[in-house]
Amino acid sequence: MLAPSGTLSLPVDWVFPHPLLPPYAPLPRETRAMCRTEHTEGQDMRIDDNVVARHPATIMGLLEAQGLTGADTAGWDSLKTRETETFRHRLRDYNRKAASLTHPVSCYTRYYRRYGKSYPVQLQMESVVLKARDIKAACLAVETMFLAEVRHGLLVAGHDTATLRGDFVLDAAAGGETFTTVSGQSRTLKADDLYLADGDVILSSVLEGQAQASSLTADSTDVLYCVYGVEGVTRTDMEAFFDDLRRYILTAYPHASVGCPAYHAAVPA
């Protein structure tokens, strides 16, 4: 229910991205310090003036992972099982309305409701919690992303870097731009929807999801993970997300190389 201040009053178990799935393992202090000062090659991105004008509070987080080969399927399945079981237990009293009002899910809920849509990551959470569905995908690079999404409530896209040129632009749609999604369907962007492009090629959008051309497959070895931080999502939210995503990737692919996150704000602090 709502507290007198108008904010949501919920048990701490509900708060994202607090450790719903212990143990939460932040990066070592020295690694965090390095990631604050280094800018990983391949993560440059331009934010169009349309975003500054229409979505000034936007922040985008990027993380590159390379050498995703030699998967430790058994190790990953063990970690995934432990974390999903803990997740289900901690959210055994799940309530959709309460969850939609909890940070940072509430940030995306506001965004999607402007277009008459539901936040898909919340629906993924419900499939794991209420329907006891396993997190399964074509490759572990996607499964790690899905588990981190469900845990932290953030919206993420994963792109095969072998298909990218690296001319990244975050823009707000004029309305009418089209692309083909992972499912092979043609989608038309709605006006003001945030989307990421590589030159003139749309990679993903908040409302319509990922493009087929850069989607991850079982053959993908180098990946760019992109977190859409709509209004209200903070860098701190993303840092916690990337800490877990790094842990998941290195469990699934012990010999992978995971870079430092890069953060791009529409209006720098």
C-alpha cells in the first residue's frame, strides 16, 4: 500500500537492486576504481539532441564481454538454479501492483504506460516467480543477461559485436522508423521511443526490443550489453546490475574477458 508520503511502503525484500539473490558480490574495490577511470575501447556512443530535448534524464550503460567460448554449462546451471530458487522464495508473496511501484521497475512502468504497454521485464519476473519457468535461451550469453534483468529489474539488450560497426547513437524516434525484430517481425517505432542505432541500422528500442541482425546466437563470442536507463534509473542501479552480470558471465564462461562498464548520460551531472 502507499505510505502517507505517497511513496510505496514495502518490505526490504522488494527493493531493487538490493540483494534479492544473495550472495551479492560487488566488484573488488581496485576493479571498481579502474572502471571509473578507464574507458573501454568499443564503447563510445553519441547521444542525439533529440534525447537531450525529450528524455534529458536518460542514462545508457554499456558493457563488452569477449571470448565467450568454452562454456561451463554445469557451473552456470548450478548458479542459475540456486539464484532462481532463492528469488522465488523471497518473492513468494509477489504482488504485481506493488512490484510495478517499486524502484527501478516503476521507472519503466511509467515509460511503458505512456504507450499503453506493460513492462516486459516485469512479465519475465512473473514467469519465473509465479509460473516457475526456467530461464532458458539459445546461448548462455543470453541466459546470463536474462537472469540479471530479472534480478535487478533493468531493461537490457545484448548485441553480437561481430555484426556491429561501432558508430553507436542513442536517439528518440520521430515515429515511422522500421526494423526487423529477433522474432522476424517488422516493427515501426513510435514517436519519442528511445532507440539505439549503429550508424543508420537500428539495434534495439525500449518499446520494440532487439533487432534480428545483431541478436545473440550460439555462435556469438563477443557481446555488447546495453542497459536503457529511462528517467529515474541511476548509475548506482546500473553498477549493481553490471557487477552481477560480470559474475554470471564469468561463471558461464570462466575464460572470458569482461570490460569495464561505460556510462553515457543525456545531460552529464
